[in-house]
Amino acid sequence: MILFLILIENVLAVSAQLSLRYGAARFEDAPLAPSIFLEPFRNPYILAGLVLHGLSFFVYIFVLSKLRLNVLYPVATGLSIVLITILSVALLGERLSTAQGFGIVAITGGIALVFTT
């Protein structure tokens, strides 16, 4: 059950990051300005990212009540890194270097080691 909840939390967090990336694309050439605070009301991707992060937060807090922080945080963070990297390549066309690929493999191994202890 805990593993399933960690996966749910990660799917929400990763979906939030991907949604925010889609929404942030329109700022590529814009300077940082106070109007950015209005973006959740004008940009559905930004709003979706905020909502998904909020949902992820509450699932994370629940899982944190059941699992030690020194296990949950590295597993959740590592899994997010792996999923975001893979999905950003697959969905956004971002590039992955050989070194990054080896890093993803190492992180995956680290997740397995931390979660099984």
C-alpha cells in the first residue's frame, strides 16, 4: 500500500512539473515581472500544475506519517528525477546525454537500495 501511495504521489508531482513546463513555455522570452502572479488565472497549464502539486503534497504528508523521512524523501525524490527525465525526453523532446543516462541508472539503483533497507 505504501509503495502504491508513493507512486501516486510521484505521478501527481511529475504531472505537475510537466504541466508547469508546458505553461512556462510562453514566458521563454519574457522578463520576470509581477504579472507572473496572475498566470494561474490566465494559463490552464500553470493552474493545473499548482493543483497537482497541492494534491501531491497531501499524499506525501500522509505517506510521511507512515514511513521514515530518511527512506521516503530519497525514494520519492529519486523516483521523481527518473520519471521527469524519461518523460521530458519522451513528451517534450528534450535531449538526454549518455552521462545523464548513467545517472538515471545509478539513481534507480539507489532507490532500490534505500527502499529495501
